Amino acid sequence: MIPFLDLQAQYQSIREEIAEAIAAVLDSSQYVLGDQVKAFEHGFAGYCGTAHAVGVNSGTSALHAALLAAGVRPGDEVITVSHTFVATVEAICYAAAVPVFVDVEPGTCNLDPAQLEAAITSRTRAIIPVHLYGQCADMDPIMEIARSRQLVVIEDAAQAHGALYKGRRAGSIGNLGCFSFYPGKNLGAYGEAGAVVTNSEDFASALRILRDHGQSRRYCHDVVGYNYRMEGIQGAVLRVKLKYLDEWNAARRERASEYRRLLQGLLLGTLREMPYGTPVYHIFPIFTPRRDALQAHLSANGIATGIHYPVPVHLQEGYRHLGYQAGQFPEAERAARETLSFPMYAELPLASVAQVVDSVRQFLETTDSDQVAGPRPS
Ligand SMILES: *Cc1c(COP(=O)(O)O)cnc(C)c1O
């Protein structure tokens, strides 16, 4: 049995340190925000290369608070992609803004900068590129368009902790960068948590007020805020884990290149690694028109896989009111139909990678294979 993800393996490697860190929080009684959260914020801002990090209680809250801090108002339009985890779009709806989708690039499944201009209207206020699967969207053209149109760029870096774009960390390139520390992410808490990073003092102080009931000082509620505070225990856990993030990301990259090496010559599409950066493989996706059959074959052979994501947001029931139709975003729709995520985590044995690929080869040899998948092998 090869699991899709094994959180136990990582926990066992840092068990003692985690126990000490959690005990220290309990001893201090700083259960919500407090010194550990502050120290993590400092460490994470330093890691990302930004002036500030503001800890919150989830990645979804991070996106919502970032939109509000950036001045997105009801009725404003926010451009993003439909091929993402639903939270990107949820957050836009929380702000009573209107999500406007553009299609993704076929090779990377990230926002296609070439389609941005045509989606901008007089009501457009912000752009949310998503660094899907741990690879950065092509930020230079996105930032250039945003600057010329005076739009705010909020990076959804929930899958890209530590990923690089031209030497800069994911999250540090736009005006604001949003992270999730959901347990399964590259940097995961032991519960829910998130953060927003920014170089803007104004955005950072707006975020600190928004996450804590709109308070600037105790019982001074300047705006209608939220309870989006990070818990002390999560701050302490994340401080421990941040030290290992680069090592774990390197292990993910090693597993990804082993997959690529072994998959060479097989009729499967893999993610196109862009020369502009260093992806951190939150997910190792492949693409094939026979996705469902391959998934069933792997499952029958004891190999767990995932699908990220099976239905693009513009075709979800809850987002029907946005008025999109099937066929409007062909690359997003194709990715949803063809993508399959192989097991990927830092501790995944390399022998398991080989076993997965053996099983894939067996599937391809015993079935017709006249259709090549979407994203080009690279
Ligand atoms: C996980 C994720 C989120 C949401 O984060 P939560 O902490 O689960 O709220 C947002 N966007 C993307 C792309 C994600 O993968």
C-alpha cells in the first residue's frame, strides 16, 4: 500500500521538538496569538523576504483579509483562474466582489498572462494568480499589466511555500502573498492556520486589525473585523517546522525528478517546469485522457492517488450564479478531466516512486494508448 500522503512519517521525525514547543505554549497560556505567533511571523517574513507576515487562522482567511486590506469593495471585479482549490474564489465572494476567470496555460496549469488584458474592465481591482502544484505563475508579465492598470496583485501561494520565481520567494512578488498551513501543505500546522506576507506597512497593519475583530487597540473597533487569529500552538508548531522546509522541499523535488526520469518515454503528460523558477511540488500531477482508468488501475494495485481538481470552479453548482458555461475555459476544463496526482511527500521512499511508475507502465502496456495528454512532457 502506497499512501498519497503520510503525515505520520514527518511527525515522527520531529516528535520531541513538537512536544516541547506545544508544552511551552501551554505553560505560557498564550493560546491565541502571543509570543510564539509573533516569533513565527518574524521567521516566516524573513524566509519569504518580506517586511511583514501576519498570522491568521487559515489560508482562506488570509485571502479574504488580503482582499479587504487591499481595498477590494463590494461589486469590484477580481481576476483569477477557475482551475484552483475553491477557496481562492470563495474569498473573493466573501468580500462581495465578483470573481472573473481567465484560462490557464496548458503546460503549467497557471494563470495565462496573455489572457489578462482582455478580462480587465473599469471595475477590476485585483488579480489573484495561484501558484498551483507548487510552481509559480509567470509573475513578471502579471505585475507589469497590474502596474499599468493600477491593480493589486494578491498571490495565492497556499501550495508554494518556498517556491522561487527568478530568485524570489512565492508570496513576495505581488503586493500581498497568502499562505495556508493546512496540515497537508508543504509547511503544515497541526490544525488550521494561514498567513499573509507583504512589504507594505499599511497593508500589514490593516491585516492585524482585520484578523482581530477590527481592533487597533483593545476595545477600539475601527472597522467590522473578523476572528481570524492564529493559535499559539500553531505558531509554535510552524516555528519548528519552518527550519526544515527547505530540506523537505528539496526531498519533494528529488522525488519529482525521479518520477520524471522513470516516466520518460511513457505516454503521459507531466507538469512543464518553467526555467524562471524552482517549484516545490506540493502535488506531482500527470495528465492523461484515460485518467479514471489509470486511477482505478493504481488503486487496484494499492497505490493511492488524488485529483486536483476534478471540476473547475466555474462549473461548480455553488458558482453557477457567475454565469459561466462549459467550454469557456478549455485548458482548465481539460486539466480537470485529465489530471491525476501521484503520491508525493518528502518522506516518500524512492522505491515507492519506482513502484508507482511500474504500475503505470503496466497500465499503458495493457491498454490502447493512442491519445497523448494535455501538458507536454518536459
Ligand atoms: C489550501 C488552499 C487554500 C485554502 O487554505 P485553507 O488553509 O484550507 O483555508 C487556498 N488556495 C489554494 C490554492 C489552496 O491549495
